[in-house]
Amino acid sequence: MTASAAKGLEGVVASKTSLSFIDGLEGILVYRGYNIHELAPHASFLESVFLLWHGRLPNHQELERFEGDLAVERAIDAKTLEGLLQCVSEKTIPMAALRTGISLEGMFDADAEDNSPDANERKAKRLVARTPTIIAAIHRIRQGMEPLAPDPSLSFSQDFVRMATGEAGSDEAVAALDRTLLLYLDHGFNASTFACRVIAATLGDMHSAVAGGVGALKGSLHGGANAKAMDTLLEIGDPDNVTPWLERAFAEKRKIMGFGHRVYRTEDPRATHLREMSRVLTEQAGLEKFYKMSRELEEQMISKKGINPNVDFYCATVYYALGIPIDLYTPLFAIGRMGGWTGHVMEQHANNRLIRPRAEYVGEKDLRWVAIEDR
């Protein structure tokens, strides 16, 4: 007898992982044993990537070596750049171009078809290092500007800001960006990570797996939610408009982007950090009204619907205050999540079993053949 399907695989445990843990009832997120509230105020993004891949925090020498390994891998393949220059235009959706860029990198990677642990880690380093370079190139090409080559003397987040804008960001802006990448790093078997693991379980290569992850992240119910959340705030326009806007949205049964989560039944612990970052950064940028709108919207959503904001809601105003174009919000999510995706591919390949769930069939049965002239 076939078991009844859980819609959206709700509550189904698909496999085991030691990378991250979520307690949705208590609002807990853990990377390799470290609560996110322990890591976010102290760790860098790359320090957290090392933790995810190796199961422990690096010492000073290990972190320096790890950062150096990634720094020298930031330059994308010349053929990848040529492909982006040929296909990216002003109207190109950045996430679609990123998906293409990752696929191109996979075509030219010397380790592409080698799924051994050493080759996988080499590929993982290249993917984490080069994703910001690809995104910065896409951003500049769309504006009719030449892409900038990476500068390995700069930190990971510093160099992305420089490659994207042509200018060095302030220390505060770079630190804020780096923290958002840490908060986006991993989150259990979310849609994009699960997509990566399904592809990896076929013994598909790492680039194929993470290209699938990019495709899943592109959707507005996953990675695209941060951009949609900012669109909502721009539509509202002013804190005084929150109540009438929300009443109309409820009447029209609109989904309020940036609220609710499939796992958390209390506050998303990542939102705790992003809320405070939003308060500080919007004040510094003279954009306090967006923080006030966010707080008012949050309070009303909780009081009227019992729904808390998720990671995407306050990340929207953080990125807006940093001057990041809205259509780059989801690609930035991909920069952070690339460390998690590659970690999950390595974990899947290390103890692999093909992922093959069953489906609950709800169609007709026992139909009889009818000749075409009698239909």
C-alpha cells in the first residue's frame, strides 16, 4: 500500500547531514555545532565556509592559507568571460546569466569529471571564489562597462565591491556585506540545496549540481524573495501607508514577501541580526523611513496574522542601504549559499546513495484503448 504524500515533502526527513541544523519551533540555526548567534557577531564569511567544509574553525594560519587559496582562484576562465560578453545584455536577468556562467566554468574546469574528495574541494574553492567575479562581470556588462579583473590582495568581500562598482567600499559596508553572506551560507535541505544533492546523488559533477541550485534559488519563493520584499517596501512608500496597503493586500489575498517560513514557527534567527543591521545602515544612509516601514509591517503581520519575518525581509533594506541594485539581491544570496551548496555536494559524494523518492499517483487507472478513428 502506497503511503500518502506529504505536500511539498512537509516534515519528511530525506537524509542526514552534519553541516547545519534547524530547530523551527525554537528558532535555532546551527552551523557545525555553532549557534548562528555565536558566529554572526564574530566570524567572517570565509571562516564560516572553512568551518562548514572541515567541521571545525580554522586557526590563524589555516584561515590565512584558505583565504589565499581562494584569492588566487578568483579569475574566471577567459572562455567564460567571452561567453558572458556575448550573451549578457542590458535586459539580461542576472540569475539567468549566473546560471550560464557556472555552466561555462564547468565546461572548462580541469577537474570537471573528477568527483574525488581532493578534486571536489578544488572545484568548491573555485566556485566560491569565482561566483562574485561572475556576478560583478554580469553587473558591469549590463551597464555597458568592461568587467574588472580580481585583485587577490583584497579580502573576499572587498574585492567583490570593487569589481562590481569600480570603487572600494567603506569598511562598514564591506563588513555588513560579509555578514549577510555568512547568514546566507547554509540552511539545511532548502529547495536549492536539496536540488544540488539530488543532482550530486546521480554522481553528477559539482558544477552541474550547483547550476541546479542556482536555478532553484532564482524562484521568487526562495532566493528571489529578498528582491520582492524590497519591491513591496518601495510600493508602500511611507510608514503612514503601511496599514492601508496591508489591508488591501489582505483583501486581495496577496502573499507578503519576506514573511513566513516552511520551517520556523518563531523568529528566523538570521532576521534577528539583519534587523539590527537594517536599523544602523538605513540611519547612516538617510533611509530611516524604510526601516520604520519594515518595523511597522513586521508588527502588523505578527499581530494580525501571527507570521514572522524571514531572512529575506530585513536583508532587503540592508542591501538597499548599501546601494546594491535590487536585481543583484538574489545573486548575492547565491554568493553566500555557494559555500553551502558545495559543502553539501562534497558530503553527498562522500556517502552517496541515489535519491529516488516515490510519488503518490492520483490519476485514472484501467482505461481501455480506443482506436484513433473512434475518438
